[in-house]
Amino acid sequence: MDKQGSPERSTSEGFPEGDSMDRFVRVFEASARRWELIVYPAMLAFVVLAAYGFFLIYTLSKDINTLARGMDPEMGKHLSHISESVIYLSENVRTMTRRVYHMSESVEDMAGKMTALEHLEPMLVNMHGMNTSMGGMNQEMRRMNVTGDVMRYEMGNMGDSMRPLNFMNNFVPW
């Protein structure tokens, strides 16, 4: 400002002193133009996205309608049968679970008894000797069986030679 109070422009502001309202309007218009550059394209993008979203929802509902029409018309009857089958399957799984539990108890009992059998090692050594003896007896029984077969064969030949007319039996084919 001047010392005399004349309405001249101050060098720091660039506007006359009485034009503060004019300056406010110009700044507001410039700000509004900047916002118009942002808001109008954003609104346009929102409208385009909303239209595309509506199109997607419409297409999805049409596809679901086509899928529903293509499904089995007696679906309710089949679903009740499936429900009964699932209940039956659940009962079978429950039964299997109980049986597996009892099997695990039996295996635990067997494991306990197997540890008790480990103390019977001297008896197992004696049983091995008995097995060897039984094998020898089995071999001797085979020999006796072969000897019995030979005796049966010889007795059969002896019976043939004692028949009367043995000489004639050799010539007659019957």
C-alpha cells in the first residue's frame, strides 16, 4: 500500500485492494474447473461400470435359469433317496469305527501276550528238537509205506501164480 492511501496494486498480491470478492470468484472457478476434470470422467466411469455390472448379473441369472431348467425334474425324489443313503452310510461308518476300536484293543492284548511269550525261549529250543525228530519219523513212515506197497505188489503176483491153469491164463486174453 501507498502511504497516501491510493488504491493501487500492491506488488506482493497482484490484485487491487478492493477486489477481494473478484479474486475469490476467480479462484473458486479455477478450482471448480479442476474438479470438473476429475468428477465428470469419474461419473462417466461409474455409469459404465454400473451398466456392465447389471449386464453381468443379468447374464448370470439367465445362465442359472438355463441350468435349473436343464436339471432333473424329479430332483426332489432323488435328493430324498440320496439323504437316506447318506444316513445308511453314516451308520455303516459308525459300525466300522466300533469294530476298528475293538480290533485295536485285541491287537494291544496280543502285543501284551507276545511279550509274555518272549520268556519261553528255552521251550522253543526244545520244540525245535522235537520238530527235527518228527521230521525223521515222517521219513521212516514213508519208507514203511513204500515197503508196504512192494509187499502188496508181491502178494498180488503170488495170487496170480497160484491159480489153476496159470499156463492157460497166459494164452487166453480175458
